[in-house]
Amino acid sequence: MTERCDLLITNIHAATMDPAIRGGYGAVEDAAVAVTGGKIVWLGSRKELPDCSADEVVDGEGQWLTPGLIDCHTHLVYGGHRASEFARRLGGESYEEVARSGGGILSTVRATRAASAEQLYAAAVPRLQALMSEGVTTVEIKSGYGLELDTELKQLRTARRLAQHYPVEIVTSCLAAHALPPEYDGRADEYIDLVCERILPAAAGEQLADAVDMFCESIAFSVEQCQRVIDCAKKLGLPVKVHAEQMAHTGATAMAVKAGALSVDHIEYITDMDVAALAESGTVAVLLPGAFYTLRETRTPPVEKLRASGVPMALASDLNPGSCPLASLRLMMNMGCNFFGLTPAEALAGVTRAAARALGLSCSRGSLRVGLRADMVLWPMDTPDRLAYEVGALNPARVFFAGKTVGGSDVAAG
């Protein structure tokens, strides 16, 4: 550590989420953190802090510091809403029945195609702000509501534009293989041709996509069709993620693991063999309790087996207009504990360390360690268990993005 730093935070307890530090939270009590050039340059017990001066010194007043939260699965940019379908499902129709009758994803496709870039941006801003207000500093945003070249690119450009105007990292995934557009009804293979020959190359050419995603399900695309998308992504040098085993077991997880996918998401119907394959591969299991809740599902992911096998488990909002119109990652932490059986420490790991891994970003964020980017949140609490326990009243006191204060109640009060 140099004798001078940009930011020094003292009188805190740090939930580092560093697995090298024993305990579920990797806790360092009575700690201090030093930041220079947007990165952590020192972290440890305050009594061991070397003599140094800082441009800014923050007294944490005994509060807890965590890594910035990471939402690793959202569909945040879209047009319209689907409140009427919510009412239909409450009336007894299933998500699949609504989708097959022309609703579901295709309803949002129509609205997103009709929306201008300005309209998409304006609609996305409050959703992003809601996540940021909870201490989220990195957000993944998928396309997938265009299902044709121009609108897919319009969604991805909107996601990139959000990152230009807000202090948050935006990671994009091209999800053109999300559903079959109506103009390709009965011609799924031809639509996959379009995805592989035009949409993905265009997104990669404009550097609009950081990864490629796909929906492998009976109401979407088969394993064979998704494998073609994976092969295309590999040729373009893009990592892959897979919506897998949400409504039935399709073999998508085995396909994803073989491809070295960053993550498999949903996974309510994975098998013991899938769990073993995930444990060997290091592919992250992304749990989406908000969709489980909204769709009133009854089958939960096999968390106990994933835990016993050492599979990293991330949590994400799955923010979207149909199956999870809930812009709260903190709520997902609570649901992950109450519905899926995660511990509070696992829930926090799921929105920090494991979420970073699900985006291929473990080398830069997700825990508080020397050398990682100083995305951090200061919380007015006496135990990190409260982050999963209560929602709404416990808000960040201060949020740091790359070492700069960007939000929090302390800032608002000042």
C-alpha cells in the first residue's frame, strides 16, 4: 500500500465475501479499507492499518461494508407491460397457456418493436434506478424482445446507453433465441438461421453483446437448435448462458456444461446427473425465485444437492414484464431464503461473489479483496443477516462505484 490513497474507510465491519477468509461472510471486524485508482489497495483489521493519508476519509460508524450487489440476470429493457396477463394467470391460466394464445413473450415483442429507442430508454431508467437504490452496482441486461435484427440491436444499444448515464456497470447478453417470432411460425430452424447468420454477428460486430443467451424449453427452442446458437457464439468469441430446465427437463444443462457456459438459469428441473456435471464444470447455477413466486410454481431447485456438491449458486431478479416484474434484488435474497432454503450468507454470496462468476467477472468484482474494483456498499446494520431478513426499511447508507460515492441515505441527507 502506498503512503497516500484516494479513499480511506475506517471504523467498519467488512463482509468481504472472500472464501479465503473463514466464515460465511468472510467477515473482518473493526476493519479499514483503502482505495486508490478505483481499486482496493488495502483491507484488514483497523489496528493493522499502515500509516497513510487519504484525499477522503469516511468514518463508517461501526456499520457493515459489503461488495456492491450484482444482478446477473435481467430483461430490464422492454416496451409495454403485461398486467392483463397477470390477471389471467390469477384467473387460472398457466404461463404456458397464456404464451400459446399469443401472449407471453410475444406480447412484449410487439410492444418493444413498436417502441422508439427513446421510449425504451425512458421506461428502463426507473427500473435501473430501483435496483441501484438497493446497492446494485453491476447489472446484466438481455435483449430478446425484438426477435429480429433491428429491435434486438435497439435493445442492446439502449442497455449500453444506460451505462453511459448512470454510475453502474452494464453487462449485455444477446437473447435473440428467446422465442419464435410470429412471422416464423412453424419455421423455427429458419429463425435460428437468422439468429446465427445475421443477429449475433451484427451484435458482436458493434460490440453490443458481452455474452449470448438462449431459452431452451418446450415453448421456445430445442437442445439441437440451442446448440447451433452456442456454436455460433463460440465462433464469434462470445461466452454463453442458458435458460435451462425451468418448466421441464430438456437436457439443456448437460449441453451448457459441455459448452463451458458461464451459467445455467432457473434449473428447477435439473437432475442429480446435472448437479454432478455442474460441480465438475464450475458453471454457475443462477436461482430466480421471483419467477418461481410470480408464476406460483411448486418445484424448487435442488439447493441442498447443489450445496453439498459445491456448485456456486447465484441469485438474480430476472426482472421482466411477464414472469417477474419485480425490480428488487434484495427481495430476491429474502425469497431465496424463504422459498429455496438458502442461508442469509448464501443469499449475499449469490448476489456478490457467485453473481460475478456468472458474468465472468470474478477477477474484477464480487468480493472485497485487494486488487478488485472498489464497488462497495455501507449498510447501517449490526449483522449482515439483516440484508436477506428485511426488505424496504434497511437501505444503503453509502454506495461506492469504483471508489466514488454515488448514492445512499447519507448522501441524500447531506
